[in-house]
Amino acid sequence: MGKTIGMLAAQVEGARVVGDVNTEITGIEHDSRKVREGTLFVCIPGVHVDGHDFIPQAVKQGAAAILTTRDIEPPDGVVLCRVPELNSALEVMVPFFHDYPTRSMRVIGITGTNGKTTTSYLTRAVLRAAGFKVGLIGTIQIMMEEEKFPIHNTTPDVVELQNILAAMRDKGMDYVVMEVSSHALDQNRVAGIEFDTVVFTNLTQDHLDYHKTLENYKLAKAKLFDLVSSPGEKRGKTAVVNVDDEAGDTMLSHAKCDKLTYAIHGEAGLRAREIDVHASGASFRLDGDFGSMELNLKITGIFNVYNVMAAAGAALAEHVEPALIKSTLENFTSVPGRFELVDAGQDFSVIVDYAHTPDGVENVLQTARQIAKRHIITVFGCGGDRDRTKRPIMGRLAAELSDVVIATSDNPRTEDPEFILSQVEEGVKERIGQKHHECIVDRRTAIFRAVELAEQNDIVVI
């Protein structure tokens, strides 16, 4: 059923329409380049760009109405909808406009500092093997079955996210597996989404530039578990939680639904035992109420044992058969940029990993050390306009766990790359001792240098 601007305004307390309330709306966009005939154009006043400046372009492209908080005159022939507060208005208007897409699909939300992407890909693989059509929203890309689309934020804003979810519903997706960032939870970008199963992977230092304290960061993550506790159109909700992580208790306390815990060291609903991590993969026994299964994985590292347990927990919560879970997880090979092996015929190993937190760097390098026959050569940097306190920590860990360290630039954004490197170098110099160490600003040159230094049976970690 089509929606009019009057119907949308009726969802928001204090909204006022100037113009024809029966004007039909065909879409909602805040990017004027995406506006089409009948679109409601949302004017977002940003830090660098003000959406109000793009009203003429939006009108030219067919905008039927403008959504704003300002007392402005509407352009000729265009309806104005004025609301007291923009974000809270969008949180109710956009899901309503799309007829609440997630009520027609099962939604699995995955949050945590590390492991979200791998866990989401593993979960997607199991659900697809079970015969479901699966959409994925994550750090790397958006996927609708085999279709792939670029993404700019781990969790898009509420307008873009609801547009994506509506497209997934319209294309017949049975499931949506999505990474849910702490920023998205804190800013309520996931408003209007009914989650069915939520997963907590772990919590380590990250995004303190935004959250200020680890406690705030943890509580932002916990909001996902408040959401799964909320009543909705669907039933059968589950929280899947890593209780080896001390923040797991907080997540469980926020979840008023079924709970499935997992752990390696402690007692839990899912337990990993007899773990063996080796160069070509890992094996372990997974015990739970379903019984027991021996898993022989093609992905390696203790961190991937946790990721596999999280995905298995999500799949069990969604009533997938254990035998199918086992066969799918055992055949899973890799996620782009997540402990990804690059083989170009060289006589040394190359591993590419997204590790961008102290815990992530430590996990990757410890795993590399477990499988290393010779030296570990690490090329790494820290992104700009992000938590600065983690830079020396990551430098120190790289120096401790590598034989050769090449510090370099990694997406400096608006910061001076040499300043970022100076902060990384503080940590490197604390622990590097007599080991080989270089600082090369240009990332391409740094990678070539690592390859130049590598000898037979070395591991280059990028």
C-alpha cells in the first residue's frame, strides 16, 4: 500500500505538513543524487555538508516533499514536513514507510569488537546450506544471495538500512545476517528492526575516541540485547553469548529471552574441547545439549574457534540440523581480509588480516607464531581519525610478537600519516630491542619491502 506524506507525518508527534497531505511518497532519501519522482528528501544538517543546500537539486530530480526541522518556505509544488527532531522522526517514519521489512524475515544481529565479519559469513554459509535465501550486511559488503553491493559504514544509517532491508524482503530473502556496530546502537540506526537471534563475540579496546570509556562502549553493545528482549511480531528469540569474555555477563543481563552461551575455558551451553590449531586449520570437539560433534576446520586460530562456536550457536538457535552445521563449517575456507592466505607461488607465506585493534593484532600474530617455521615479518599501521590511545599499544604488540616490524600508513583520513606513525613508533620502540625495524610511510613500498626481506618459510603478515 502506498504512503502519503500525511500518513508518514502522523507517525511523529509534533510533525506538521505544509501543503497537500495526500501527496504520495515513493521513497525516502537523504542523498539528493538518489532522489527520484515522488521521493521524500530528508535535509540532514551535517558537520561539513548541510542537506538543505541540496533542496534545489532534489526538487529538480522529482522530490515530492521535504523533511526538515527548520521553519523554511517550501519550494513551489513541493510539500514540506516539519518535525521537532530529525533522527527520532526517521526512526519511526522509515520502517513504517517500508511496512516494517524485518517482520517478513528472520534477523540475526552480531556485535563485538572482533570476529563479527567472520561470524556473519560463517552463519550465512550455514543458513544457505540449509536452503534459505540469505542477505548479509557487514563491514566488507552487502550481499543478497550472490549479488554484492559496496558499503560505507558497518551498519548504515536508518534511512539507508531500511531501504536495504526492504530490497532484501522484496527479493525474497528468508534471513538477514548483519553486523551491528556500537556506533549504530548508540545512534539508534537499527530502530524498527526486529532481531530474532543476537550474538556477542568479545569486547576489547576500540572506538574510545567516540565512546570515551570502555564501560560506555560495553553498554552501547548491550543495547542490542535490549532490542532482542523487546516484544515484536515474531517469537523465538535467542541471545548467543561468549562467556569467556567478562563483558558476556553484561550482555546476558540485558537479554530477556532464551540464552545460549559458549566458551573454551569456562562452563557454557556450547563448549570447545580438545582444540588443536595448526597451519592448515584447526580441530576441536563441540559439546552441547544437541550432543557432540568433531569439527575439522580449514580456517586456523583460536579466534576462529570462537567465531565458529558463535556461528554454530546462531544456527542452533535457528534450529538448523547439527549435521548440516558441521559439514558447512568444515568446508568453509576464508573471508576476504580475515587471516586470508595469499598464494602467488612464493616460498614463504603471506597472510592478510583486517586486525585494527590491540586484541586483533595480538590474536593474528599469536596464531601466526603457532604455525611459523621461521620468521614473522609484520607490516601494519593504524587508521586516522580513530582511537589514538590504541596506536602505541598495537605498536608494542607488533614488536613483541614479530621478528621484523615495518610500520606504515593505513588510511590516515584527515590526519597526517607521519603523526600517526610517530604514535605507533612509541610502542614499537618500547619492545623492538635488537629486532629488525623499519618505518615506511608509503604502504605499497612497505609491502614490497616486506616481500623483499622474506625468505623461505617466513610468514609476512599484512
